[in-house]
Amino acid sequence: MNADQLRRLAGRIATAVAEMNEASRRMTVLRAAPDRYMMTPNRGPDSYAEFLARTSGPLLHEPSARDRDQRGCPR
């Protein structure tokens, strides 16, 4: 293998590790979401206080179209 091939291989490995890290972070956020532990998670909140409790954790952030395009996400 020459240097260019090694660089490409290292880049692919780094990309795969970054994607696994992002997937792991998203799963952690989803598992810790308060809606997961409610009796009726698909029903809307009954009060403003319940709404605040449900949204107090970190919200999922979709990357911008530019970032998605740069990472090569499937379409």
C-alpha cells in the first residue's frame, strides 16, 4: 500500500467511527427521553408543566443540508 491508499483507508475508518459515535449519542438521547417512560407516550401533554418536563432534555438536532451532503449520507 502506498501513502495515498493508507490516507484513504484512514479517512474511511475515521468516517465510520464518527458515524458510530453519532448513532450511539442519538440512541442515548432517545433512551433517556422522558416520553419513553410514560404510559401513553404518543399522547400530547396535559399541562404546560408536563410539556416543560418532556422538553427539558436535549433535543435531537438534524444537521443542515450542507452538513448532510458533506458527510455523504444516503439519500
